[in-house]
Amino acid sequence: MSRTRIERARAAAGIASLALQQIEDDLTADDVDQEELAAILRELIEDTDPPGGFIPAVAQLLTAAARRAEQIEPDRDGDASCPLHEASALLTDDAGQRLIWAARALHPQGESA
């Protein structure tokens, strides 16, 4: 087992957690209005670099883990890889779409901005 990989993953997860906390703080600020809230939600699913956005990036990470699990899981029965593929699909298909709907409800004009 590569201790360095685990330590890097732990450190990266910590950085991501801090970044998410900062976003949460912005979301709950007293002065955030509906247009700004919609823009923040869009940032979680969109970006200038395809595939872009936080949600797609997490889904891509889970897909990479699933592909690796397919190669190394004991009986190649999908006990590890299938749930990872499903989690990835739920993020992009369900969570991502719901973020889009919420942003549109808050500020429909923001999509072209």
C-alpha cells in the first residue's frame, strides 16, 4: 500500500473540504441575493474548461475509481465498481440537474451571462 498516495488523497480532500466550507460561507452570507446565489450554484456545475464544474469533477473522480476497481476487485463481480459508477451517474444526472433547476428558478436570465 502506498502511504504517499493515501497521504496525498487525505491532504487533497482536506483542501477540498476547506474550499467547500468557503463556498458554504458565501452561500449563507446575509447579503447574498437570488442572482448571486444562482451564480454560485452555476459555478458548481459549470466552468470555462470542459467538462468543468465541481460536480462533474467529482463524478469524473468516482468514474476513475470505478475503472480502477474493475481491474483490481477480487472476483471482478462489480461489488466495488458498480456503486462507484452509480454514484458518478447520480451526481451528474441527478444532483447536477437539480442544481441547474434551482439556479434557473432563482435567476433564469443568468444562464446567458
